[in-house]
Amino acid sequence: MPPVPSETLAFQPSNDESMSNKLESLRESSIKRVMSDSDQESDTDKKAIKRECRMTNATVLIPCPLVTYGCLGEVACDEFDAHYSSSIHQECLVKAIEAQTQKSNTVPECVDLLTDAVSCLYNENIQVQNTTIELNHVMTAVDNQIQSLKSSIEATNQFMSASQMQQTLLQTEMETMKEKMTEMSTQVCNDGTFIWKITDVAQKISDATAERQTSIYSPPFYSSSNGYKMCMRLYMNGDGQARRTHLSLFFVLLRGEYDAILDWPFSYKVTFCLFNQQDKRHLIDSFRPDSKSNSFQRPRTAMNIASGIPRFCPLTSIHQANSPYVRDDCMFIRCMVDFGNMAKTMIPYVCSLNPGLPVNVQRSLLQAEAARRNEEIPASSTEE
């Protein structure tokens, strides 16, 4: 590939007029260069032939430099001067000049192509520079947005962490308040009796059968405002040897605030009553604590080991359709602590009293019933 003229390398497109002038000057200089190159080649050929003729015999035939353009193939060395002046050689020389001229005409075309290419490259370079500048602006804007998003995310994370901590604190406070409210509501039952409403009986039986939750606890209740703290524990599918055959019902002593001034061990009779919601034939059973059992000593942990009646009620009585002990998927169990050595015959009467009556009214009815029964005993003895 011939070297690009220095005029082309120095060319930078500016406007149409300057571009036309420079292209015209490039064409003229190219044509002059071709003509001078052709003359130089002819002179050089002549000198070379004469030098060769001096070095060889005169009868040596030398090919004419213009043989490719139709001139004589071989010429005697001493006839070269006459041959150069001949019409044949002159015609071939004209053909050679025309051929060189045609070749020189392709140079401006190459220059035009190079000029167009340089112009396109220059324009594309400008476009690339503009695009690069725009991209830099876009990247700067994107970086700013990313930094803004990072700051926003950090602020959001901090807010979420603070909100989560606040929610945890609120949940803890709500649970504490709920426990206090539960205890406050149950502290109304401070006479040693408590009626436990058990809801979702079918689900609790299913959980116990599948051993997901084998037992449940009642809310705590008290023997007095400053007395023993207690609760019940119920195994819906039985416990120990009564498993899968009976309801197991137990009494649990809880650690209370006034345990230090109470009498220990706990020695009071405990009675359980499963309410028959169809009639007054409730299921009643009692037990008296074993003073040597750890279950009735002063609690040293949150609660003592449960103790009570493992075979309290057959499961068949609960599972049967239209069971009188289960209505609307609910059961009611009553726990009574006897602090006055109540007669065993009075327990069914106590359980048959309307739980909706005030405590003082229930006590008055109980006293009246006890007095009536005491009067009937001497009368029956006198008749005998």
C-alpha cells in the first residue's frame, strides 16, 4: 500500500470551500508527481541500456522498456538512439504515458475516499464524544440516585429496627398486662372455689390424642385475698395408667406472694365437679392431700407437682354423641377447697346451687340447708 501523502495526513475538514481547494491541490500535485515519475523512469531506462551496451558486444539485442506497450521486443545495442526516435517507440511511449495518466486518475479517487472516510470518522468521533459526555452525566445521576437509595435504605432499616424493638417492648408489656388482668379477674375467686370454662373441647381432645398438647391448665385462683394460690391441670386423654380411658384431673399449688405466712403443708380437702349441662346430676369426686407429698409443701418453684384424681371421668362419657357434659364444644369444671370440714352429704347440694348467685347468698343457703339437715337428724332419732 503506497504511503499516504503528507497533504492528506495534515488535512482536517473544516468547511466546504477549504475542502474543495485542498482536494484540487491534491489532484494537481498527484498528476505532476505521476508525470515526473514517468520521465524519470524513461531516463533511467536509457542510462541503464547505454551502460549495458558499453559493457557488452554491440551485436547484443536488448529488450525495449516499452515492449509491454507494443514496441519492438529486442533492439541492437547500437541502434537504441535511432529506435527511441522511431515512430513506433514514440507511439508506444504515448500509450505508456496514457496508461500512467489513467493510473494517476485513481489517486484523486482514493483521496476522495480517504477524505470521506476521515470526515465520517471525525463525525463519528464527535458523536462518540457527545455520547460519552451524556453517559457520564447519566452515570453521575445514577450514582447520586444509588447513594440516595442507600441512605434511604439505611434510614428505613434503622426505622424498622427501632419499630421492631418498640413492637417487642409493647408486646411484652401487653403480655404482662394481660397476665395481670387475668390474675386480677381470677382474684375475685378468692374463697377457695373456681369454675373453669373449657372451650374448643373437640380440638383439645384431638391435640391430646395426637400428643401435640397432652394437658391444659386453668387460670389461677386463691383461697383468700392473702391465701393459697392454686390452679387445675386437666389431661384430655388421660395420664399414666388412665391414659386413653379417663379424663385425669389434678390440683396444683402455685407459688404465691403470701406463702411465707401460710400454714404448710397444705392439708385441706379438694373437691372436683364436672357440670352436667343437661340436668343436675353432676360428676363429683374428692381427695384429701397427703401431707408427706412434695405436691403439698410450700412451692419453691413456679408450681408444685400436680396431684389429684387420675380416673376422674371415663372418656366414653365425653366422646359420646350429645354428651351432657359437653355443650357447644364447652365443658365446666368446678374446684372447691373445703376449709370448714363440710359434711360429705352437703357437697352435692353445694354443686347444685346456682353459680350466678352472689357468694354471700350461696353461703346463706348453704347454712340454712345444713341447719335443716341437722334438725332432721334429731327428729329421726327421737322417732326411733
